[in-house]
Amino acid sequence: NRMHLVCPMSVSPYVDPCKSSHEIWEEFSMSFTPAVREVVEFAKKIPGFRDLSQHDQVSLLKAGTFEVLVVRFASLFDVKDRTVTFLSGKKYSVEALRSMGAGELLNSMFEFSEKLSALQLSEEEMSLFTAVVLVSADRSGIENVNSVEALQENLIRALRSLIMKNHSNEAATFTKLLLKLPDLRSLNNMHSEELLAFKVH
Amino acid sequence: LSEHASNLGLEDIIRKALMGSSEERQE
């Protein structure tokens, strides 16, 4: 009945059975905190993000951090080898993670990573796409929807012109990229459910 | 989702990183 933590933001999927759930959570929190801080530093550099109200900056980050991390760490999911690399650098096979309780979310993460890497985005395009993911006016709790919407539109326009410049099949690439947004929402929902189940457990 | 984030301590990490609080700088 041993517990596992099948999240690559953790050092290892193996949980020490002698540790209390509080200790396990504290350790996990320590391991993902640097990545969350990096997302905040990234957000601060998005032109116009710091002009939003403090409340809306926090709301966007609270709602979107997971999705940004999925994009940034998509390469941890090796579609070819069917492995996931954890923070320790150690790789675990899909089969091993499945035997530890990983389910539908794992499959969906692989599917997403595969589709994203197929678009062959440059670092600049990936960065702009990540900004679009974060600045979404339809997140819950936004107080000034118009400001967030205006910033999001600017970012989408910039992303579009960048894609148009760099890709031969630009319209298809841009459409496929925008279709990743609902995919990320769906992953976010699945992840929230798993986290909640973990906390309850 | 936001409610989950609050429960997970994410909001605290985000606020500290956004504000660059003195506590954060000491770390």
C-alpha cells in the first residue's frame, strides 16, 4: 500500500513511508518552488504584465503556473523512449510510473508533449506562446478583464507575426498552437483533481 | 483551480516572488 508521487517536479516518485504526510508535502513543495519562482520571474518580464493590478497578476499566476510549467517542461516527457525525467535527473518508464498509480494524466501529458514538439517552435516562439498561456482573460477572479484581454491580444498578435515570419505552413502552425490552449486547460483540470486526491489521501 | 492553488501554498510562493519580499531576498 506504499504511496508514490508520480510528478516530475518531485525529486523521486518514491515516498519514504516513515515520513508524515506533512513532511512529504513540505519536501514536494520545496522541490517545485524554484520552478514556480522561475514562472513568476518570466511573467515579470512580459511587457505590460507589471502594469496589471497586483490582484490580477497573482490571479493569472495562480491559475496559469501549472500550464506554463507543462510547456516549459514538456521535454521531460520523452515520447520516443516512453520515459519521464524527474528533478533528480533519473528517468522512469511509463510502465513503472503506471505501476505506481499514474493514470490518464500521464498519457495526456505525453500526447501534449508530442504535439507541441511536432510544431518545432523556436525558443522565442515558445517564450511568446508561454506568455499567451499565462495572460488569459478568462481565468477566474480577474478584476480588470479588459486590461488582461488587451494584453493577451497584443501577445497573440506578436505570436502570430512571429509564426508567419518563421514557418512555411504558418496558418496551420498558428491554429495548432492556439488549439493547445484548451488542451492545457484540460491538463490543468486533471492535475488539480490528482493534487486534491493526493492531499486528501 | 485558484482555490486549489491557495491550498497548495502556491499563492504564498507567487506573492513573495512577485513582491520580492525581504524574506525572499534573505533566502
